Amino acid sequence: MMDDHCERVDKPVHVWMMISSDKYSFRWDHILRTGGSVEWSGRRVLSNFKRAGEGDRILCYQTGVREKGLVGIAEVVHPMIEGIQDMEIKGIHRFPRTIPYEWFRHLPEYRETQAARLRHRGTLFSLTEPFVRRVRELLEEMGDSRGARLLGGEAER
């Protein structure tokens, strides 16, 4: 069961996209189903790891599987402090089904995001409010109002 504090969005939060594949030491599925956490050190687009703050939301993007796409939402538990601590993220919500990359790859709202511009070369990407809004709308259409609510913050800092 996820913590109740994950349901509240008391302040505007930034929404990011983080990419992981099965070759990494953890899988999104594990932390999203258990509510577990993992430390993550930024290797590429390090400036984004420095900007991510406590409570920020992360759209979890899974690669290395048959259907690439968004699988859930994580939250920044502890921000990265360069040279001192890695960023710690916690799984807070697994989507009922994957939002496939093919659904959003050609959307104008997605093409304006850092992830699209850098062609997923990196790990943590800043997202735009129009793209986050489209994802929230799709989650509502899928009947996932909790997922939509958890993305209720602003996207760009």
C-alpha cells in the first residue's frame, strides 16, 4: 500500500520523465508494485538531477521490453546533492496498462519536450505542461483518476 502523503499535492510539483530498461539493477515494475525506493545517480543530463526537488513526480518510462512506454509514477524522496547523495525515488503508482510510446511519440506536445529533443539520450528529462496535461487526460480516459491526480502539478520549472 502506498503512503497517504503521496495522494496529496500541496505545492506545485515538477513532472519529469525517467528512462529505465531491464538491464539496470531495478525494474520499474518492482518499485511501482511495492512502493519501494531506489537511489539513482545521474550520468547524463546531470543538470536535471540537480534540479529535481523533493516531491517532484516522475513519469516512469520502460524500455527493453516488448512495449516501450510509460508504466507509472514515482516521486523524488530525496533530491540529489552532488558529491554527497544520489537522488532517491519511490514508486507511488503503477498504471493499469502501459501508455505505449507509439501513442505519444508524434504528439506535438511530446515533440516539444526535452526527452523528444534529445531522443531519449539521457536518463531524466524535463517535461512540458501541455504534454503532462495530455497524459493526465489519457489517464482519465483509461479510468485512472488517481494517476491523473498524482500528475496534478506544473511541469516546467
